[in-house]
Amino acid sequence: MADDDAAESADAARSDSACTSDGMWTQEALADYRRRAQELIAAVTAHVDLTAQRGGRQRELPAYFASAEGVQRAVDAFTEAEFAWCGSFPVRAGGRNEEDGEDGEDGEDGELDEGPVVDPSVGEAPVLSVLARWDYVITDVEALLRHGREGYLTAWPQDTEDDAVVRVHDPESAVREILHGPQLPVLDDAPGLEPTLSFLEVVRHAREDEDAVLEDPFGVLGEERR
């Protein structure tokens, strides 16, 4: 009798599933689900072992990122296997699950930071974006790299020269470290403005003539990055 009641409960749970597919509730799907779970456990365990040995050095990052990507692949495979087995998602896109707030809200009572108070006189265009371009001809790569590494160690004094060499390895990365921090402090401190977002793009390209620059000053980014 107990077995019959358990079977009925299982049948009811299956019929209540929001999504169904031909392969759901099969022994094959269950076996794959268990296998993916073990793979996820192994990936997380290996990642923890690797991360526990880190000491904050830049040379550790390639192995760390590769391990993190392996964990993400294992999470994705596990999520797909659970859906194939029972129609449920244990992990939502962006790391959200069903216990988080609705519509991507986080924190207590689902409250979101609304950001700066906008002056109503600017209407529907309250954001001021400053777009500019500065071109420099590279005359000494090694000197630029040295200066970039000095900038890196100034921003991260706890790191070593080896870290700086890994981090600053080409002219683009050198410039990013030289410019580390606010690029427009004079505007960051200006009354009536509150900085909300900044983005720095460094592009190395063949020299353009002046007419091409004037026609499209941001063409060097390429269509896919604009």
C-alpha cells in the first residue's frame, strides 16, 4: 500500500511539472543527471584546491580563469541535465534562482539603488557622455612598458615586478595601467555632476589621414565594438 501511495505521489509530481519533454523521468535522464552532478562536484573541488593555493600573483590568473570556466561548464551541464530529468532549473541565468527577488531585484525587500537624483530640467536626456580621442605614435615600446609597469606597481604596491611583467605585456596594457584610476578627475569633482560609469578603450591601429579621422573619429573601434 505504501509503495502504491509513493508511486501516486511521484506521478502527481511529474504531472505538475511546468515543462515536459519526451526524455523526462527516464532512467537514461536520471543516470546522466547523476553523472553531471559528480562532474560538477569534481570541478568545484578541483577549483577550490587550485584557488586555495593562490598567493595573489598575476601569473596564477590563466590557470584560475581556465578552472573557473570549467566550473561554469559543469554548472551549465548540470543545469541542463536536471531540466532533462525533471523540468526544473537549479541555477538561473546570471546566478539567480527562484528564491531571489523578482525581476532581478536583490537585497532585502527587493529594493534597488536608484542612483543619483536627476535635475528635472534636463527632461529625458539626463546623462552626459564625454567622448574623445587622443592619438599617440609609439616611439619606444620598451620605455612605454617600463612606465606602464611602474604605474601598475604604484596602483598595486603589494604586487611584485613579476606580476607587473605579466600584467603589462604590450603597449595597450601599458597605457591602461598608466591611466589607472579616474581619467577625468576635474569632471568627477565638478558641482552638478555625479559620475556613474566610465569606460576606457585603447586601440592600436595603422595611422589614418586627418580627413578619415575627422569623418569618423571613432571608426578605429570597428563596427563590432561600437
